[in-house]
Amino acid sequence: MKTFFSALWAESLKAGRSKISLITAGGYLIMPAIAGLFMFILKDPEQARSMGLISMKAQITAAVADWPTYFGILTMGVSIAGSILFAIITAWVFGREFSDHTVKELLALPTSRGTIVSAKFVLIMLWILGLTLIIFIVALGIGAIVNIPGWSLDLAWASFSSLMLAAFLSALLTPFVAFFASGGRGYLPPLGWAFLLMALAQVASAMGWGDWFPWAVPGLLSSLMGPRTEIALHSYFMILLACVIGVVATFIWWSNADQTR
């Protein structure tokens, strides 16, 4: 266990000293800012027009400016746009070893490869959930500034649970990104995989198969026009299955990787 925490600390130092931590935080914080802007426009369209935020012909499809809609926009952002950001984080954690040419030294360390991979996965999970917690706190501040109506503590807790669940489910789908970053020895293969799966998730959802397609399930958690979609047990099973396959594939690759190549 001491070896694992040492590996986790080393991975944390890499992330903390890199600009990627600030870039991902900045990219993630755009979501509550955009959601707050939507609420400002919905509250007073005429003032928004006078400020040049929307044109005279612009139409806002979201229902009303209230906290349920605000949290719905935020959850959808985490479910859909966040999945790409999570893929970038995962691709960096695993792919940087190849771009920085440190993989040979890493594979030659006395620390077991399984421990190194485990530390990377735990770092990714903590990174994602930590960022999600931060944007929820920021979102509360933005909502208070915009003075959105319809606040309640029960709603906040329910929305927080939905937000963290969406982030957690999306995080469980990152092992395949890790596998392609490892097998592809860089950033492009995992990012290509992530964009492909995002497109397929939209197709699966449109055809009514989203609850069976793991990468579409997080997006089912929110709706701008209604209450959260309830996810059946088989949807969680499909995500867990995809996670296990991705994790096993990544561990197998690292276990058989040759540090001389």
C-alpha cells in the first residue's frame, strides 16, 4: 500500500506541475459560466438584447430561468462536453509518458506496473470528481449572482447527486481511452476514439438504444425540457462491463510492454 501511495503522489506531482491541470479546470469552469449566461438571458431577454447578447430573432429553447433548468444545463454539460474533457485528462495521464519519452524509465522501475497503472486510474478519478465538485460550488455562486428563482436545499442536493453521478459514470468509461493512449503510444488515438464514441452515443440515443450503449448513458441523466431520465439497472451494468474490459485491457498492455522499445 505504501508503494501505491508513493506512485499516486508521483502522478499527482506530474499533474500539479503541468499546465494541463489549469487548462482542464478553465475548460470545465466554462460550463457553469455558460449556464449562468443562459439563465440571465432567459430572465430578461430584452435586457440581453440591449446588451447584444442575443439578436432580435434569437429563440431560447430552454423552458424557464429557474434553478431546475440551470442544474439541468450544468448536468448535461458534464455528461456530454465533460466526457471529452475527461478523455483529454486520461489521454494526458497515460499518453504523456510517450510524448515525454519517459515510458522506458517508467517500465524499468522496481515499482510494479500494476501499481503504476492503478495510481494513474485513481488520479484520473480523483481529478474528475474534484473538478466536478469545484464547478458545482462555482455554479452556486453564479446562480446567486444572477438571482435565479426556484432555489431549495432539497433541489440542490438532488442536483449535486445527479452531477456527481454523471461525472462518476463518465469517469468509469475512461479506461478505454487509457488503453488507446497506451497502445497507440500518444494522444491522437485516444482522442480519436473519444470523439468517435461521442458521435456513436448521439446516434444510439436518437435510435432509442442509448440505455444499452455505455457511452450514451451519462447523457440520459439530464434533460433541458424535463426531469432527469431514470436509468435502468442494465445501463449501469453496461457501463461497469465497459469499465472492466478497459481496465483489464490496459493492465494487460502495461504488463506485456517492453521497456527496450
